[in-house]
Amino acid sequence: MKEHVLIVGCGDIGERLAQCLPQDAYEVTGLRRNPPADLPFLHYQACDVTNAEELAEVLRQDFAVVIITMTPSERSDAGYQRAYVQTCRNLVEELDAQSLKPRLVIFVSSTAVYGQLDGSWVDENSPTEPVGFSGERLLEAEAVIQNSGYANTIVRFSGIYGPNRNRLIEQVKQKRASASAHFTNRIHADDGARCLAHFIELDRKGEKLQPVYLATDSAPAPMVEVVTWLAQQMGVAEFLSDAATNERGNKRCSNQCLLGSGFVFRYPGFKDGYASLLAAAAISFTSCD
């Protein structure tokens, strides 16, 4: 029989995840406040997941796996509180009220929970001392899931890039890129979705998951190195701006635990991923010189 998977807050990563899961093994439902039309591999259901009553109605169905991948409606402490902490509390409370329980709960978090500023390496066991409200609220939400009593794993994503996530490309094109020497970390959206599918499949096969994974590629690099490489590929001579905002953190995220689980990256470094994006766009930037 097919297993039913619920993606709570099903945006871009959720849609990519649903497409990664074998259709002969899984049926996937994605929750959104205003859902688009269904896709062949994904059924959408309207739900405000911060509303406990609406979420309770959805959870009366039998879901083997629940993935929480939220996007705050606003970048503020209150916005993160609603999207992450309140959603996780509602979810656990309503799951407790159901007779049918999921075998696995996955919470998509962020490497923003790490506050290191010295360029040091961090992994799943490094101290989590965030320097901003985003990391603080994510840690709070993580704790709700970790203390829920349900089998769970926390997946901390670094910066996601990919189709429709071209912030650095646009900054280079518009001559607004940063010359920061701070290390940055990223993962292509396709690999982010694929690693979630990987964990679901491992768990279905009875393999034990780690409590926490860092989902990040194998090439942390200073921001200036990344934008310089992009500018070279795009043929842009002038691309840096003194007014550009530097990265908030300065750390190198290790993916050794993820690699140790057997995951194989499609885009192991930023050059692989961005080269694919630029080739797909087939855009020449030589006129920007």
C-alpha cells in the first residue's frame, strides 16, 4: 500500500520533494493557505496551518510522514513565532489527539541557529547560539518537535538557491554584490528536496536517522569568491558595491553527516549549481560590461 505524506507549508521545496518521491510508493498532500491547482504528483489542500482547528481537520487522515517546511509571512520575531513555533505546537497537540500516528516527523530548520562569526567549521554537535530572532525561534520550534515523543529528525538547511532563487545573480548583474570575506554556505533547491526524500526512504527501510542533519553542499566559500566567479561566468566587469550588506554570519557548515548517510549531491558546490542555472537561462551578460 502507498504511504501518505503530509507537507505542512508546501512551497517550492515541498513541491520539489513531492516530485522526488516515487509515485508508486507515496501519495503526497501539501498544505497551503491558498493552494494552486493539483499536480500529478501532489494534491494540495487549503489550510492555515497556524490555525489549530483547520490543522486538526487535516490530521484526521492517516499520514505516515509529516514534513514541516514553513515560510514566515513576514521577517519579524512575531512572524517566525507564528510560522515555526506556533505551527509546531499546533501540530504536536493535534497529532496527540489522533488515534493514527505518523512514523516520522521532519522539521526543516536553518543553519541560522548557529551564531559563529569566526569562520570556524560547524556540524550537528556544534553549539547553537544564534545572534538573531530567526535562529532563536527556529531553535524553539526544533525543541517542540524533539520533545514531542514522535520519531523525528531536524534538517538544518543553509542558504537555498536555484530556479527563481537568483539573488546573487541579480546582485552581480545590478552591480550590487558584496566583497565580504565572510564564509557563506548554500544548497541547490533540488538537492535540498532530494535529501528530504532520502531521509524518508531511509526511514521507510528501517534505517535509523540521526536527530539532526545539516543540509548544505560541499563548498562553503567567502562571498566575494562566489560573486567573483559568477561575474566571470556572466561577463560582468563591474559588480561590487560598497553599499552591499555583508553576510550576517561567518561559518563553514559541514555536510559529513549527510554524506555519511549515503546521500549523493547533484550539485556538490556552488559552481556546479550556478553553472546549471546560467546554462538553463541561456542569458548573455556581456552587454552589462
